[in-house]
Amino acid sequence: MSILRTMAVASAIALSAYTTPPCGAAQSPSYATHGDSVLAVLIGEALGGNPRLRAALLESRAAESRVLQAATPPDPALSFTQHVLGPQTRVGPQFSNVSVTQSLPWFGTLSDRRAAASASSAMQSESYHEQRAEAVRQVKLAYYDLAYLDEALRITGEEEQLLLHYEALARARYSQGFGRQQEVIKLQAEVTRVLNRRQELLGRRTDFEAALNVLANRPVNAPVPPVTIDERPAVSVDDERLRAAGLDARPEVRSARLRIERDEHGVSLARRRYRPDFTVGVAWGNVLGRRDDPGRESPPPDNGRDTWSLTLGASIPVFRSSYEAGVREAATLLSAAEEAYRDVVNGVALAVRSTAFRITTIEGQLALFERALLPQAEQALRATEEAYSGGVTGVLELLDSEEMLLDVRLGLARLRADYMKALAEMERAVGSAFPEEEGS
């Protein structure tokens, strides 16, 4: 466990380096670890080291830089004119001109561009948070599948020892003339079957372990310690409350709202194209003094005085059919964004409803297994063992009882893992820790 603590420190450092939320972005969704330090380490490594998440974070930060660009007016233009044959004026010939002009969009255009770019930047940030939440979900699903496989390996190991005990008992009965050799052979075959099942479980564990390592950006063959599910978290499933939480916290919902906001500014920008853009400028003209004979003999007032001029211009919006098409396009995109938002809202309601039903269903099944099926299967096996030891029943009945208990124990392990996976799915559906942990 000391190795895991060291890994936790390293992952925390990586987390602070790579996953600082972009400026002005919503805080990333929280997640529950249910006091499992190993799970916390794996999630921290996934959030801090996964290349896909790092790329999403960098894209989010790049989007922030577009806001200032969108709000900046066009660069001023500087021009220089050198006269080959300068025009003659009363105060002398013009030699050269220097002018500076600045284009200015219609009032409110830059603010709309900034607002639209800001909404797009926030959407990119929400996309990053969405990928974070999905990474946490994937880590949890793989982790709890590992928990099931480790429990199944433990159960099958105990089954192997039990079958070996039965085989020894059958050998003793056969040597004493009370049993048959077929019973020994049958038990040996069952032991072989259990060994084969263990190999299958080990193969599946290797696959999930590799997937978990890839998520955490660790070497694919890095060992993951055996996973156990301790006390099962108690939850309160309230569809309406969870749906409201999902609409408030889920990144996809916030992104859909931001898309509407962005496209509203897009409609405003499209309508502003009907308005002219302005151009203002200032020019300086270099005038040489009079060099002709009359000018030299009697220089005029302000002889050789440079000139200054101001320019004010405006574009003429004449292509109205193009502007109307732009408005229709922007309005259609806004309608599409509103429909997409409604779809996301419906998706949240569906995810919450189906996951809540799954949680309550698994809870009922767990209660049935723990309170009835498991005690009954254990009692049936004990009774069959006693009957077999007394010679009342045969090995087939013993194996039937043993296999029934095995199925119940494996089914219970699968339900416990599925319950934790359902909590992870609900957490993803609502966009926040589920169930909420103390101090979160």
C-alpha cells in the first residue's frame, strides 16, 4: 500500500500541472471514491496523465485566446505616397503623403464577437470537463469489473480446495469399499473444470488491468493490486432531485446552453451586416517651398507649410440578399442549438431514470441473494455433505449442491460489482459525486 501512496502523491502533482481548469470555466465535476484509496490513485493518474485529457485541456486554453482576438478591431493601415511630379499649390509643390486609416465595425459588433467567442471558449472548457467525467466513469467501470474478477478468483480458489477435499473423501470411501471409482474420477474432472475457469478469469483480468493502465497512462503491463469492494454505499434515489442536479451540473447541459448563447450572438452579428462599417483616417502631406522665380521673389504666406487632412468613410451595404441569407443561416443554427439542448435535457432524464431503476433493481436482487439464496445454498450444501458422508446420497447430488452454492456466490459478487458500476453511471448522468461524500 506504500507504493500506492507514493503513486497518489505523484498523481496529485501531475493533476495540478495538467488539469487546472481554464480561466472563467466552471469547476470540473466531482466524483466519489467511497473511501477507496486505490481507486482514488487510479482516477488521479487518469485525470493527470491521460494524453487525451491533456490534449482537451490544451485545446480549451487555446480557445480562451480566441476571445481577445475576436474583440480586437482590424489593424490600422499605414500608407505612404511619393509624388513623381508633385502637384503645385499656392504654397509650394507637394512632395509626399503619409496617411493612417482605421476601420471600425458598426456599434456593438465587437462586443457580439467577443461574447460569441467567449461562449465558444466556455463550450470547449465544458468539452474538457465532459471528457474528464467520462474518464472517471471508464476507470470506475474497469475497476469494479476487476473487483468482480478478483472476488471470482477467490471464490473459485475456495471451490478448488473444497473439491480436493471431496476427492480425498471419495478416495477414502473407495478404499474402504463404500464408494465407487467413478465418484473419484468425477470429482477430479470437476477440479479440472475449476482450474480452467480460473484461467479464463485470469485472462479477463489481464484485459481489464491493461485497459485501466491505458486510461491512467501507465505501462500496459503494470500490476494492479487485487481489488475488493468493502461496505456498499447506501444511496437515496430521487429521480426528480437527481434530474435537477444533472441539469445543473452535467457538462453536456452547460455546453448546450452555451451553444444557444453563442448562436444568439451569431444572429445579432448577422443582422449587423445591414449596417455600414466606418473608416476614419488622418493624412499628412509634405509640401516643399516655392522654388519658381515669382515664389522666390515674393514668397506667399505659409510658404512650404505641410498639410493635414481628416478622412471619414462608410461602407455601403447593398448586397441585401446575401445579408438575408446570413440571417436565415444564423437563425437556423440557433433553432438547431435549441433542439440540441432539448435533446440533451431528455438524455439526462432518460439516463437518470434508467440508472435509478437499475440501482433499485440491483438492491432488490442483493437483498434476495444475501438474505435468502446464499443461506439456503449454504444450508443445502451442508445437508448434502452430511448425507454423502453417511452414504445416503451420491457424488452427483453433492456436486449439484456445491455448484448451486458456487453460482449463488458468483452471482452475488457480480451484483455487488454491478451495483458500484451503476453508482458510477449515475454519477456520470448527474455530473457530480454520487452519492455525495462528506467534505465534498
